[in-house]
Amino acid sequence: MPIYRGDGGSGDATTDAYASQVALDAQTATNKANEASNSAAAAAASATAAANEATTFNNSLSATATTLSAGASATASYNSSTKVFTLGIPTGVTGATGATGATGATGPQGATGAQGPQGSTGPQGPQGATGAAGSDGADGATGPQGPQGATGAQGPQGATGAAGADGADGSDGATGPQGATGPQGPTGATGATGATGAAGADGAGVAAGGSTGQALVKTDGTDYNTEWATVLTANQTITLSGAVTGSGTTSITTTLSNIDGGTY
């Protein structure tokens, strides 16, 4: 007896089926559903494994690059064991030099460097020509000498001591003692000091003439005999003239002392 009506409704008997057939069909559908579920689970597991494998691949993947000479062809290689890409990149051709840029602003001045060591002393220049001597100043007149004071009177001479008595004739008697020296007389009074003579007229003073750098020097041992002469100063040129004759070695020895406040 049929228990199922087809899709046509209660009056449709074209698809009537028995309960056993329905149960069989339901079991078949359940089996298909289980197979589909298992297949979906396997697909999900496979997708997960593929995703994990892709992640592992991505994490282990690396690349290196080497520089090739200009004009060489680019290269690329892959090592499946190490998962390393190797790229060869040629050097680019040097481009044309660009236009010179505008000059930048001047930077601040740097600190002054330490002072360098003093250079060695240069050779002494030749001696300059001697300037003309100036005229001597006139000597001042010597004032007259005052009269010498009178000599004081000499004190009296002390009395001579008495002579010792002679010994008796016969054997030589002992010599008598010498008498004591009499006391010295007092020193006579000092004579009065003579009047001071009048002062002589002043001399002409420093001789006129001379030029910058010159000084008065003595020409001989006589007082006031001087002349203007050029003395050594710092960085002065010394000119030597005249012929040197003879044989052997000629040397010039010069001693410099403090000049213009410095030592040379």
C-alpha cells in the first residue's frame, strides 16, 4: 500500500512509492551526505596543509644580488634546495656631468690653529753704508780753580826718651833699655777752604745733525770727541765694499746684543 504521494498532491499517484523504497533512498542520501562531508573535511585539511606549506616557503624564501660590470647582461637564478633567488645586476653607465650648482653661502670661520714653530734665522744682510759724521759740539770753558787753603801748623815733636846707661868696661854689659817714644803732638788745625771758582760757560750740548737710527759715538779717547754714526738695528742691511786680497780664509765675526728691546 503506497504511503507517499508524488509532487502532484493527493490526487497525483504518478510518483507513489513504498516505504521501503523511501528508506533506501534516505539511506543513500545520508551516505552521499557523509561522503560529501568527509570530502569537504579532506579538502579543508589539504587547504590548511597547502597554506602552511606556502607560509613555510615564504618564510624561507630569500634573494641576493651581485653587481656586474657595466654593459653586462642581467642574470637570475633560483636554488630550490636553499630557496634563494640570485640576481646579477650590471652597473649603470655613468651619466653626463650635471651643471655646476650655485655656490653655497660661506661657512663660519674656523678656530685659529696652533702657532707653528719659529722658522730658522735667516742670513744676516750686508752692512749699510756709514752716514756722514756730524760736527762736534764746542767744549765748555773750564772755570778757574779757587785758591788752596793754607796748611795748618805742625804740632810739636814729642821729647826723645833718655838713652840707656852703658855697661862697665871689661865684659860687654847688657844694653840698656830704649827710652819710650814720646807722645805725638796734636794735629794742627785745618786751613780754611778756598772760595769756589766761577762756573764755566755751558758747552754746545749734543752735536747737531744725525738722522733716524744714528747715535753719537766717541771717535777717540778725548772727552767730547763724538760723531753721529749708524748703529745696528733689527733687520738692517749691511753692505760690504772693497776688494779682498790675499790667500786663505776670510771670516767676518759679528756679535749682536739686545737691539730695539729684542735679542738677535
